[in-house]
Amino acid sequence: MKLRNSVILLLLVTVLAPIVLYTDRLGTSFKISSPKNEFIEDVSTFTLGGDVRPLNLLPQEPSTTLKEPLGIVYQENSSISLSDSDASTTGNKSRKIRQLTQESMEQQTTISSASSGTGDHHSVEENPIRQVIEQGHEVNSSEVTSQKPGSATQRKSREQQNDKDNKGKLAVSEDTSNNVTGNLEIKHEKKAAKTSIKVGMEESMKTKVGKQNDQAVLPDARVRHLKDQLIQGRVYLSLSATRNNPHFMRELRLRMKEVQRALGYATKDSELPKNSYEKLKAMEQTLSKGNQIQDDCTTIVKKLRAMLHSTEEQLRVHKKQTLFLTHLTAKTLPKGLHCLPLRLSTEYFSLNSSEREFPNQEKLEDPKLYHYALFTDNILAAAVVVNSTISHATDPSHHVFHIVTDRLNYAAMRMWFLANPSGKATIQIQNIEEFTWLNSSYSPVLKQLASPAMIDYYFKTRRADSDSNVKFRNPKYLSIMNHLRFYLPNIFPKLNKVLFLDDDIVVQKDLSGLWHIDLKGKVIGSVETCGESFHRFDRYLNFSNPLISKNFDPHACGWAFGMNIFDLEEWKRQNITEVYHSWQNLNHDRQLWKLGTLPPGLITFWNRMYSLDRSWHVLGLGYNPNVRQKEIERAAVIHYNGNLKPWLEIGIPKYRSYWAKFVDYDHVYLRECNINP
């Protein structure tokens, strides 16, 4: 009996001590809002066999502490056996301790998550129950061998039950911790998702507001609205349903006339009259009546589609007419420019022979001076080239201008520069008819220009209509003046270098530096234009022909005529004129290239061109309205290449001032011919 009481006492000490340690550990593990933040168990007494006995092994705890159900915690692999009379009591206490453990863990997890925001501090590795049980197992491991053999079966069953209970406790603890952590992560993810959705909605709202603002700031909206109303009115007038309503037809026609008068030629809202808004509102009311009369959307759609096709066809025809008229305008001599050479020629032939000579003729063949070659029949254009060059020259006395023109303009050209001397610069005017060496037996170009095929190409209507590109029917290609650039050594046999200039350029800086550039054995110095796709070789030459494809690169950079420095000594050494003649003979049927001078120039000077800096020569002022202002201002030469020449009314207005400032519109000859800026 004493042994049995000793075993029971030892059991209680072994079991209840961990409970006190566990509850004390819980009290120090987390904090709650109560001033007394400890879990205190009333374990000062215990019941054994219906008697209440004091437990002297533990200190007394205050009676005001929180009351929790009591129970017994069994250690794993414990071999202590109890009597059958105590089995029911032990089972009830086991259920109570499991309930206590589960509730304590839930409260622990909740409080820790509230204080730290995560459940990572109470993982399975830090579980107090496991630590207490493991410590108790180590303390009582020596008692296992001292148990009675007769209780082995009962002990084994209780050990299995304890294993299940402890595993259940651990599983509850792990599941609780994982669930809390998972819930917190889900909450954070939901919160982040809500935040991102909110930000996305704000951004989309900002985008929508921006688009609405862009739409709201649509320029000239009232003009557009009035034009749309006219189109809608025309649609209603053509529908059968509205034709049967004469009252509406009269009202609609009246409103359309009012809108047309209000719109007039206005292209901006600021150009509209003050009553335009009233006319717009009145038209809207009339159109709403038409919408009630004609509610068949299919008919309206068909009518609008027919109007669209008709408008597209008209646009195509007008574009074709515009292209033709633009080329016609560009190549037709304005009345004032036709008057000017007639007036000058009359004055020239009234001069004495001594008055027709230019000074400083001894400089014409001096290779040490700066010589310019200009081939033109446009007197005013030649005057601008000479005036702009001299205006920016450091020493005009070193500059010599060789101007070659045709027989019709020879007298007028001489008279202009005699009446308007160029200061210290030297001027020479030559007649192309004086070049007796330039004939069809020497030049293949002259022979081709006089051929029946060329005459048929230019003057037969059926042939002209069949050519899709109007540009190649330009009359300038019939002039040998356009091909004189390939005969510079023949024209200037005693010169070493010559700067070739087109008549549609304006000089803005001193050009004497071009004569000091080392061309490194090349014949011509030019500015490359390969920055634009249409200035590649394949845009000018027919690479389907084997003669072209075998000798040239289709993607090679093109360059521009208009301002080119020529080394005439190197020209003669490489026999460039014969190279030009050979390719012209091969192109007698125009299968290698069409007409013009740039394609044969690209071929003739292939691998013989020295690339100059782009600032020397800026092109595009005769066709491109988007040439950058900075490029124009820093350019030494600006070129009005294209059809929109500055002396024509179709010239680009914003570029005309660069050219017009070198023309004296107060000159008596210009005023007599009504040539105005």
C-alpha cells in the first residue's frame, strides 16, 4: 500500500509539475491588455481517493487568478500504470488537459499575431508542450525499468493512447499556427491586390481624363461640325423619304444655305462669323426632324458609302491633275521673268561695242583664284547666286564667275551684269553656241536628244500618256545646258579646280575653303544624301539590268549636284569624260536609267567622289517644308531643289525670304516687268 501511494505521489509530481511550468511559460510568452498578464493555475491542492490533500511541493498561488480546467499531461513512452479505480478519473483529466492545451494555443496564436503581425514566433520547434514533455521524459526515463511486469499490457495500451493524444496536440498546434500564418498572408495579398487595383483604376481614370481633355481641345471643332452638317444634309436630300416631304425639303435647303454662307472659306473657328453658332443649332434641329422622317439606317449607310467612293475617285483625279499642273507651273516661265530678258536685250543692243565688255578679263584663266561655273538661262536666279556669294566672300576680288547661257538669253544676261556690276569680282558670260567642239559627233547626249525616239517620247501624246512618271518628261532634259557639267575640262582647259553651282542655290558663307580641301585623289567633292531612302542608287538606276547590278551597289549612298568642287587635273588623269560617254552610249534605249544628269553622274563618278561635311550643302527647300531651321542657318549653301522654286508663286513661303533678300525689287527693270516679292 505504501508503494502504491508512493507511485501515485510520484505520478502527480511528475505530471502536475510540467503543467505549472507550462502555464508559467505561457504567462511570460505574450502580453494581453489585462494588468495581470499571467496564466495562474490553482494547483495548491489535489484530490486523491475523494480526499483533498495539500500539495507541499509547489508554492501557494493567489486565489484571484484566472481559473482554468485542470488535467494531467502524460509523457510519451511513460510506463507508469494506474489502478482501474483511477482510470476514469485519469481519462476525464486527460480530456480536460487536451481542451486546455487547444484553447491555450488558440489564444497564444491570436495574441502573438495581434502583437507582431505574424505567426512565425510560435512554430512547432518552439512549442512549450513538446519541450515540457521531452524534459519530463528525460527525468523519468530511469523509472521505466522499475515497473511491475504484470502491468505490461495495460502500460502498453496507455502508452499508445498517450502517443495519440500528444500527436493530436502537436497537430492542433501546427495546424493553428499554419492557418494563422496562411490567413495573414492571404490578408496581405488581398490588401496588396486591392491597392494595385486601386492604383490601376486611378491610372486608367487619369488616362481617360487625359484622352477626354485631348478630345475636348480638338482644334476648329465648330468648322468641322458645320461641314459634317452639310454632308448630313446632302444625304437627307438624296433620300426618297425626305423627298416626299416638301416642307422639310424647303427647310433643309434653307438651313444648308445659311450654314454655307456662315462657313464660307473659313478654316478656323476664329474666322467664323458671330452668328455661326445660331446657324449650327438651327441646322441641328432641322437634321433631327430628318432623322425622325428617315429612320432606315441601312439606306443612310448605303448612301454614305456611295458618297465615300465618289469622293475617293474625285480625290485621285485631283491629285493627278495637281501633279501635272505643279510640273507645268514649275517649268513655265512666269510673265515677269519672260519680260525681263526682252527688256534687257533691247538695252544691250543699244550699247556701243566698247560698253559691252566686262573688266578684269585677265583673271579668267588664273588658276590661283576661286572659279565658279554656273550654267543657266534664268537671269534673276543667276543674279542671286552671284550676289549671295560675293556678299559672304572674304575677298571678292579673288572670285571669278563663269556663266554659260543659251543664245536667247546671252544678250540679256550680259546686260544685267553690265548694269549691275559685282564690285571687285570678275564676271564672264559665255554663249553655249560658241562651243564648236560640242556637237553630236562628239557628244552621245546631243545625238540622242536629236533622235526620233526622243522626239516621239516628248512630243507624241500617246507616248506621254503612257508614261506614269511626269517628272521624266521635263523639258530641261532636252537642253544640252543641263549636261555641260560633264565637260568642265573642255570649257575651262587652263583651270585646276572649279566649283560648280546650280542656279537655284543661295550662298550663306564664304566658300573659299572648298578650294583648300584635299580630295585625296577623288575627282568630285559632294555632300552625301543617303540619310533619305530615295537617295540610294537603286532609286535612280535599273538594277534589273545586269550591266548595273554587276558594277554598282543598290544600297550605296547617293549624293547631290548643286554645289560640287571638281579637281580638273584628276579629271583629265582618269579620263572621266570618256567614262561618261561610254555609259551614255550603253543607255541609248534608256534601259539603264531614265533621263536626267544625276543617274549618269552617280555612274561616272562611282568610287571617285569625296564626301564633304553636310553643313556645306543643305537640300530640300524646293519640296520639303520640314527642313530644320538650325540646318538652314548653319549651312554654307541652301538648295531649292525640287519644283517649288523661290521665284515661283508655288514656292514654299517660309523659305522664300532667304532668296528674296538678294533681289533688289526696286530695280527699274524689275518694276517695269512687275516682278514683286
